[in-house]
Amino acid sequence: MAGLIDPIKRFFRKGTFAYKSTFAVMSLQQYLMVNLGAPLMQMLCFTLVANYVYGSQNITTWFIGNAVVLTYFNAIFGVGTHLSAEKSFGTLKLLIASPSNGFNLLLPRTLLHIFDGILTIFIGLIIGALFFDFHLPIEAWLSFGVVLLAASFSAMAFGLIIASIGLASRDLNLILNVVSMSLLGLTGANFPISRLPEFIQPISQMMPLTRSITLCRALYEGTPLSENTHLLLGEIGLGVIFMIIGTSLFKILTKKSIQSGVLEFF
Amino acid sequence: MSTINAVIASASQQFKTSIGRPMFRFCVIGQPILFGLILGMIYLEKSNIDFTLFAVFGSGLSTFWSSICFSSASDIHRERWYGTLETIYSAPVGFKWIVLGKIIGNSIWGVFSIGLSFSVVVLLFQRQIIIGNLSLLLVGLFLMTLSLIAIGYLFAALFTLSRNARIMMNFMEYPVYILCGILFPLEQLPLLIRSFAYVLSPTWAVKIIHLAVSGSSLFSAINYIVGLVVITIIYGVLAVYFFEKIDVKCRVEATLEVY
């Protein structure tokens, strides 16, 4: 039994350490401002823009898009910065030299961010209930929760790709911000995807959160999850693909940097 | 004269070096393009006036504000990290003048980002851009630049003794977009919040730009022009006052680099 429990314990311990390494240095006030204040302000801003542009009768649709897209804050600025932070702290070489494989190193790092992302959305939804007439029927909450979990998983897996790219880049901040803005624009959170040029629309379908936003809007309009399982499976599948790409990139880049002796010099 | 030379030299040095930072490069090049595209898509089916106000000028003004948040407000913090804060602090010309030069250097890039965002949105969306009163628009943009320099100066002073500068600069970005009517009309907000918005100078600048776009005369915008000038002067005076206070505090407590 202990043989089964130990890896799980280790998995959670790694996840907790990774999360603490990002936020433990902050006071509670700083943590709330970074983790909740900035994302919620962004949601509020774009929802108010939508209120003006699309009218108050459609506000909930756009509010939902902007609430779900909040998970990218954890994915991009949390998970996405983990490896470059290790590089800055001088602990990357210890991590690479450890017996754990890439998957074991990277997956736990997404764990608490997944739940943190959902918590941010949940607080966003409370704001929506107070100010933007967001009222989800009680029977839809479970399905909504499942979709948010899938959304958060897929976004965090996407964050792993960014984290791996960060190993080979000195301009991670630039990458993080370009990617976060792209998610705002390409996921359909703020305007219909059909407005995008035709050649960009397939890219939109390859982004995390696009399907989750559609699903959450459908659930809000009363469509049961069972009618859109292909979207849910699509989001989870996308998350798995992102995870494989992220892990492979990590392996390739670390191998290459070890061979050329530039692990911490990119 | 030596003070003016120091301000110009500091502005010139900041103009050349700030663009070397990836985050600032994103603020003045990446964000105007991406924000312009997103706002252009959102306002695609609105009237030409709305498109001009919020997609064209909204994206420009918001990126200018972001460049203030991610540079001017945190430049002191950065100098502290570089270990150069003591050196510029003890320069004979005066710390506050060197900081003013830095803010001016950053703001020149801010003006560039407005131009970039304007060009990108106009070229890609091919919409008719309405500018009813060009001279009023130029007056508005000029005063807005001065006002943002004053805000950046005030933030630089306030954040000299703060460890929260980096956190604050991330948090300040969107509240100003919301409160100042940069991305949507201020009238969307409840009356109580709207009255608070007039404490912030971008609100006045945005009003002048809106009047310029809708073709109002210089005379009809005079209240907003006076309001913007007064509030800019207040920011400037407050900034100088805080710099004086901080100077005394740092020398008495010897804590300049500890924060």
C-alpha cells in the first residue's frame, strides 16, 4: 500500500513546493493583488467593454468568456515561469540532474495552479452573480465545475509549453505577454471567432479555453453537457497533447543544453 | 542650465536603454499592436466614431498608460536592483531631476506607442477614422502626455520607499482603463465611481479627445482643458513634495536601498 501512496504523496509535495516557490515570498495582501486583483480587474474591464458594445441583454455570454479565460493568469504567469525561475535561482541544474523524468518534474507543477485557476474563476463568477446577472441553475453547477476543471488542466498544460520555451529564451516576459494577449483575442472570450480572418480561425481551435468558453456558454443557456461531450473531450485531449509537447520540448532543450554546456546561459 | 542638461541627458539615456528591456518592448511595440487588434475586432460593428474613440485611441492611450505602469512607476525599483540607486541619488544635480528625465524618456516611447497603435488599427481595419477637430486633438494629446509624465513622476516618488512597486504596477493597469473611460464610455459606470474618476487626469484627457473626435470646438472643451492642467500641476507639486520628504527620510533612516 505504501508503495502506492508514496508516489502520490511525493506528487502532492512537489506540487506544493513548486507553488510555494512562486508565492511564499509574498504577503497575503500582495498575493491577493497578484492572484486575484489583476485577473478580476481584467475580467471586469472587458465585461464592461462588452456591455457597451454588445448591449446589456448579452452581457452574461461575454462575462462567462472573460471569467473562464482568467485561468490563463495561472497558466502563463504561474506555470509558464517555473523553469525560468529555477534558472534564475540557480536550482535548474539540480532539477535536471535529479532522477525524475521530465513528466514527473513538470506535471506536479501544474497541480495547485489548476485549483488556483478554478478558484479565481469561481470568485469571478461571484462577481458576475452580483453585477452581471449571472445565475446558473443549480443542476448545471456540477457540469460547469467539470468544464472548469478541464479548462484549467488544458491551460496549465499549455503553460508547460511556455515554461519549456522559457528555458531557451531570455525574453520570457515578452513571450508571456504576447501569449496571454493572444488568448484574450483568439479564444472567443471577447468577440465571435467568426470575426477573425479565415486562416486564423483554425489557430483559435488549437488554443486552450476556446472549447471551454463555448461549453460554459452552452451550459448557461441550458444545453446539457451530454450534448457537447465532444467539446469537453476535445479540451481534455488538447491538454494531453500540450502536456506531451511541453514535456518533449523540456527533454529536447535540456539534452541539447547539456550537450553544448549552456543549460543556464540561454 | 546644468539641471536642464541633466534632465535631457537622463531622458536620452532612458530612451535608449528602456527599450532594451523585453517587458518595455512589449508595452510600446507588442501591446499597441495586439491590443489594437483585439479592440478593433470588438468594436468592428460599432459606428465609426466609437471605432475611432475606443479601438484607435483607446488602444493607444491604454498602451501609453501601460508603459507608465511598467516603466516610470518601477524605474526606481529597477535602479535599486541594478545597485545604481545610491549613485544617481547622490548626484549633485538632484535625484528628482534625474528621475524626471527618465520619465520623459519613457513617455516619448509612450507617444510612439499611440502612433503605432493608430497606424496598425487604421491599416488593418480600413475603417473611416473620424477626427472632427484636429487642433483640439493635438492639444488633448499634448496635455495628456504632460499629465502622464506628472503621474509617472508622482508614482516614482511614491514607490521609492516601497517594496510593492512591482506588485502595484501590475495591479494599476486595468483599474485606470475602467475608471478613465479609455476603452468604453465613462457613463457605463455608476455615478459615485464616475465622480472618483475625475481625480485621475487620464479621465480629463480622454474627455478632450472624445470632444475632438466628435468635432467640438476648443472653447467647448475649455473646462476639461483647465481641469487637466490643474490636476497635472497638482500631481507635479505632490511629486516634488514627496521627493523632498523621501530625501529627508532616507538620509535620517539610511534605508534607501533596504526597501
